[in-house]
Amino acid sequence: MAMSHCRGYQAKKRNTGERKRKSLILLSAEGKNKTETQYFTDMAKALNLNIRFAPGNYTDPIHMVEALIKACQEHELGTEPEDRAFCLVDSDVNTDKNVQLAKADSMSQKTGIFLIVSSPCFEVWCLCHYGCNSTHYMSSGAVVDDLLKKLPEYRKSGEGLYKILAPNTATAIANAKLLERACNDAGYMPHTVEYSPSSEIYKVVEYLIERAHAD
């Protein structure tokens, strides 16, 4: 499993005789747009997965992790061993955000949440479905502009995005890993603004595909 180096959310004890439920995946996505939420909602429907979202319209990593921790407690995440919680964060391009990312990373590791960073934004993952572009973007808008050249019908609402991209998922995973390798080779530190372009969304997608085959 691609994420075996990280521990999952601490498991809760399930009462003997209690009916086993499907694995639960909790996600926290930025509130400023619903692209990620719609993408994973559609993926959950397509693959028959049990995915829920942490409430709130937070856009900063720290509050997003805090909201996800609370949601984990409310849903008793960890009742099943394959339960997972992912916080989906955009690094953007302002290096001031590195402080927030570092704190969110520390909070995540202490609670078993997986911090998933796209640099500068989620649309890098979308572009990976069409190729491996190592352009160092100066803004998130520039990424969207490149995506529109490949996918003119793209909208921030994300409606229909998963269905369009799904046939090229394997390509996207491979390209995301190539971008990650390039960042590592360049000496960039993961979960920083400088670690760009990159997207760890592939880690979530790989896990969801694995659960779809197992549950």
C-alpha cells in the first residue's frame, strides 16, 4: 500500500457481536471551492464507497485538520481497521503558508490523519490525467489556465469532473509520482510551497480503489 509508512487513525474497540460496517473514509476539503468535494462524492458513488466530509468552510490547513479531528471523534473513526481520514490542502504559492503547513503536518501525525497536499492546487492532479508537466507555476490560476487548454469544460464546481477524468486514473497516478520524484530530486521538502508542482491526491485515490476492491 502506498501509504504504509503512515499510521492510520487510532482504532476504537468494537463491541463483540456488533455488525461490521464498511470502511469509513473522512475527508476535509477547502471551503473556498467545491471541486474536491464533488470529485470525491462522484468517486464514492461510482465505486460504492463510504465517504463523508468534515463540516466547515475553512481554507487554512490548521482549522481544516482541527475540523477533521473533531469529525473523526464524532464518527468514531477507527472502529474498523481500514478507516482513514484525509485532509486535502492546497499549498498555494505564498511561502508564508509554510508555517501553517508545518503545524498542520505535526497535528496530523499526532492523530493519525493523513495530510494530503497539492502544490499549488488540486488542479495539478487533474492535469496529471493528460501528461506530466513540471512547469513551476507562479499562481493557482496559471494551473487552471493550463487545465482549461486540456479540458475546456472544466468548472470550479467540479460537476462531472470525476466521470471525465476516471478513464485516465492510472495515467494520473503514474504522472503524479513522477512529479513527486522530480521534487525530491530537486531537494524540495514535502508539504511546503516549494514542493511544486505536485499533488498527493494520488495517495487518496489509490487507497479508495483498494477499498472498492476489498469491501
